[in-house]
Amino acid sequence: MSAEFRPCIDLHDGKVKQIVGSTLESCGAAAPRTNFVSEQPPEYYAGLYRKDALYGGHVIQLGQGNQSAAAAALGAWNGGLQLGGGVNDENARFWLDAGAAKLIVTSFVFSGGEFKQEKLAALLKITGTEKLVLDLSCRRTAEGKYFVVTDRWQKFTKLEVTPETLGMFSRYCSEFLIHAVDVEGKQSGIDCELLEILAGAAELPCVYAGGISTFADIETIECVGRGRIHYTVGSALDIFGGKLSYDEVVRRSKRS
């Protein structure tokens, strides 16, 4: 396995945006800190990723009001993108029929901070393990441990991200998506301690997101992850207003 670049389309209020993840509010009372708002529609980015044959990218709905935009992105590359944000057993079939290659889920399978086996079972009846991605995005506690967060990354669950946790959940999905929420969108460097945990336990493909701003960060992911960890880059890319060349990131990924 070699590290791959997985692109993203983050949607907020129906527009493609890059947002500092830790500033999202589940109640919507406060506006999140935004790094970039695109003038292009989501299908523009889906078409770009399709042209560059970047499979496994994700479309994430950050809150309500994004269904039409998400459907447009999936329609622009049927079967090429994953879909996350508000996925549950009632809308899973809709999103698969809309063109999602896989569905990404967190909040639905956690309630009151605890993992709900029966909810995951209901979802698996629709997706099977092969079309399900578990989003175990996490935040670090004062004790230095990582716990999965839900509801736009604002609510801590009781699930700690450990090699044992990843091993247990690998039975239920085909891939993990894990944002290091504390550094997400800040372009301040990656979370190497989290990477070490992921690399030491990854039996399935695992996509890391958070803090990537330079090619040195990508090299670190490739080294620490030993080819087991894929990565996504958002705010740092020039297509999202950053300084990192999207074209060069794509070329690097194709060479790996």
C-alpha cells in the first residue's frame, strides 16, 4: 500500500468552504471561522477530481442546507466520491442511488456519547461493510488521549481512539476517515502522535486529515504512516486559497 491523496469538498450553507473544524457549532448560533469560500459550485471540484482520477475523495455536509449541493457533486462524478454528514439508515439508500461510492458515518452510530451497535447494524443492512466508512475524527483531551467527537466535532463520546478500537471497528467498515480536529483547517502542522496510533493499528485503509500545509507534512505522513495512511488536504491547497499546489500534490500522489 502507498499513501494516496484523497481530495475533499466541504459544504456549508450550500457552498464549498474551508472551515476551522473546531469552530463549528452544532446549534448554529455562532458562525464558524472560515478560511475560504469558493465562487465555484461543488460540481466544479468533482469534475476536477474526476479528470485527475482521484478516487476516494469525500463530500462532507457541514450542517443543514447542503443536500442539493452534495447531490450535484455526486452527480458530477457518479461512483467516484464518498458522502458524509447526516448519514443515517433512512437516507443511506438515497445517497447511494445519488452516486456516492461509499457513505461516511459518525454521529448516527453514537448517541449520548456511546456506540450504538443496533444503529450500525441497521445501516450495514443497506451499505454492507464495503460501502461504509467510519469517521472516527477525534480531539485530544488534557490527559493527552484522543476521543471520537460527533455533531460537527463539538461533542465528545466515550470512545477513545486506540489500536484496540480501530481493530474492533475494522470488522464493520472498509475504511476509516479520521480528522485531527484540534488542528483541522489551521495549517499549523500535523498531529504526529495521532498518526503513530493510526499507523500502528491500521488494518484497513485510513485517511488522515488535519493541519497539512507543506510537502514536508506529506512526507511525514508517508514516513510515519509507512504507506498505510492516506491523506486529505484542504485549506492549504491553492484551489482553496492556500499556497500548496494542487497540481503538484496530485503529481506526487500519482508517483507514490
